[in-house]
Amino acid sequence: MNLNKLQKSNIFKFLSSYFAFVFIVLQVVDILSEPFSFSNNVITYLVYVFAIILVLIILIAIKADKKIKNIEPTGKKSQNR
């Protein structure tokens, strides 16, 4: 898959949004961890959870992509009169 197709695909847009969301959540938790006395391992656990979710998203995207490729586009339907 070349770079242009990847940039136009919905999965690329979704994954960029996902990474931005994860970055913001981790930054907010980092800021709030000291005043709320969170454990030192909270960010580590969140990274693990987000990584597992990312793997699941990629697997679902691959499965959906295979389904879409199996559906062949049909041309104009012939009209029988």
C-alpha cells in the first residue's frame, strides 16, 4: 500500500485521532496524578490499556478491509425489457 492510499484511508485518520486522544489523556493524568495522589504506575497501566485497544482496533480494521476487498464492485445493471 503506497503512502497516498494510506493517507486517504479512514483508518489513518482514525488512528491519528486515537493517538492524539491518548496523548491528551496521558498528559491530563500526569498532571492530575500528583494532586490526587495516584499511584506511580497509573500512567504505565494506561499505556498498556491503550496499547491493547490499539491492537484490537488494528485487527478489526484488517478484518473489515478484507471484507471490503471481497466485495466486488458491480457495473451498471443491465435492464431487461
